[in-house]
Amino acid sequence: MDITLLSCFLINIVKLNVSDRKLVEELRDKRNGLSHVNSTTIPTEEFEKTFQDITHIINEVAKGFDTELFETLRSQMIKLESLPQPVSSTTELGVTCSEDAQTNTEPISDTKATSLQVQDYLRHLSWEDLQDLPEQILKQLTEQVVGSSQSCFQSAKEMTRLALDQHVSPENVFHPTQQLKDSFHILYTKHVLLLYGIAGSGKTTLAYEIMLHMRHDLTPVILSNPDQVKSIRPNDEVLVFLDDIIGRSAYSQDNALKWYPVFHHMYILSRQGSPRFIMAFRENVYEDFRNDIDAFDNMLFCQEHLVNVTRMTLVEKEELLGKYCSEKGVAIYYGKGCAAATDSPKSLDKNTFNQICNTETLTGFPQSCFLFFFNDVFFQMGQDFFKHPDQSLIAKVDRLRKSKTSDSVCSTQSWHT
């Protein structure tokens, strides 16, 4: 579940005291602040202060639960704090660049600028802009700047590989739909794919599946910063995934303004180069974004690049729900008298199965299926859970909050992520 949405539930639905409410708000603001930084690095002093602030918040929240949970969380935070940090004046968020690339200040040619200043300047330019720089400056800086960018880019590739390996898990159930076929066609012919849909419709899951299928032809890489995309060159055989870059729960014009110059660079690459791009947006965010950019012409966001992930046919829903039953060992039976005859610890009658598939869910059908099979309380609700998954989640949060047990907290952590 989205952190902002979860905090909204906790603050507005669950009865929190003033102290707990403030802690939830602070944790939300810290997380959002880190998610929307303009650079992949922050000063080490700022990183350490932020880490200490978040540690304090988590410890204060944990005090409201039992001693064992509090000690477990506290020891985990101490373990994290003891991990070695890069020897640098800045700390990398998600990727690591060499110290030499950040500290080299050797003068260039007859100019007064240092290489560090020029590198900083270059990071704000697209590949097309670089072509207009004086040839002698480019020649002297190529090894340093490109080497530094490639180091950061390589780290992002490695993180993507780990994320994809983690995605291939028994917990994740995926069934191919028409959207997958359409996505492959668009990527191979147009090089740009725009996935949009409601929360829980499976945008990110679909993107991961596409990257897994295409990684033998293109190197998948998940990026989140405009500067990272600017470093991509026309001959780079990469498949770039950008998720919720203009806002997760709501459209952020500030984020969009940071990405506007990069969109043109991406379009040129998609038309003339090897890179391919996948972008995922929530439906409401994309609609607000489209209304905001109607004034300027950008072919990157044309209709032929779009795939609506929310739309699933009845057959696709039946196939996905049936696959969940098979993967989770849930027997499907016909008639009320047949339930006791099954050897499976869980069972679902065919009538309820059909009702679920015909229900229009508030959240995406894939995420509703995941929660339905993951939580026994939700499973016992049958079709009622799919009718009002939001109310079920709010009630679950409220019950866990009141119980204040370590098992409940661990359960909350697992299903809301």
C-alpha cells in the first residue's frame, strides 16, 4: 500500500493520540522528502541526521507495542547504522559513484572552471546538448564524466537485477493478459510504452514481467532521476523503467517540470536510437498530467503508446483467480455439500468464484486477489471483500492497532507493502 495512503488511513480513520499522530506524519514527510530529492546524492551530514530522525521515530512508535518487538526493531536499526558508508562528502541514494569522480578539481584548458564544476554542469544537459560544447572540452572530460555516469548507471542496473530476481517469487502470481501482448508490440514498434491504471491494477508487475521477458535482448534498468536518463546514449541497448515519476497518489507539477526537458531527449532516443522506455502512472495522475501539458506538443505521450492496465476481461479475471487458487492450494468445489470432501485446507465454491470475477473492484483486481489469498480474514469474506476492499483494509488496520502485538505488526508490515 502507498505510504501516503496508509498514513491517511492511520491519521483519519484509526483513533491515534496526539503523539502517535505526530510520529506518523513525521515518518510520512521524511519518506516523501527522500522520494522527491532532485539528485541521487545528499550530503553525508544530512543523510546521518535523516537516518537518526527516522530511527527515533521508529523507536518511539515501537514503544507502544511489546518489549520483544521494540528490541527487535531497535537492534535492526543499530545494525543498519553500523554498515560502512562510502568515503565521500555525499551519500548516494540507490547508486554509488567513485570518490575520484566527485573530488577531482584539475583545471581544464585555459578556463577557470574546475572539472567538478563542469561535471555538475554536464549532468544538467541532454546528450544532444553535449554535441554543442567545444570539442576540446568534451575530449578532455569524456573519460571522467562518462566514466562517472557509467559507474552510477551500472549500479542502477545491478539494483534492477536484484529487484527482478526478488520479483520471481512464489508469492507473486502473474497471468498473461492482452495488455502484455499489446505492450510487447508497442515496445518493439514504437520503443515507448505508457502503462496507466488505478491503484493495484498491476502496472509495476506488468513492467517487471516485460523486463524479465526482454532482458536477453535489452538490459533492464529502473531509474528515478532525470539526470540518470540524460546520460543514456543512442547506442545504449537498455530497457528503462520509470515508475510514478510525476507523482504517486496525486499529480506533482514540480516533479513534471523537472522531467519536461528529459522527455524530449527520450523521444529523440526512441526515434533514432536503441533504448526503449516504459513509464507507469496511476490513472488520475496521468489524466491531470495530460491536462497540464496540452499546451505543449510532445509526441512521447501520444495515444498509440498507451496501454490501460485496469481493463481486464471476464475470462482474464477467471484465469487469474483460478491461477491463484492453484498456486495457493485452494480447491474450487460445486455446491455447498462438496466443501467437506476436499483435502485442501482452503476451498472456494464455484458460485462465489463467479461472483468475484463479476465484481468491479475499487482497487485493481490483481492486488485485490493478492490480499484476498494472503489474509485469512479477507478470504472468509468472499465476494464482500472485493466489493469494499478499502473498508476491509481500514478495519484490519484498526484491529491490528488495538491488538498491539508483534505478530499483528509483522502482519501489517507484510500485507501493506
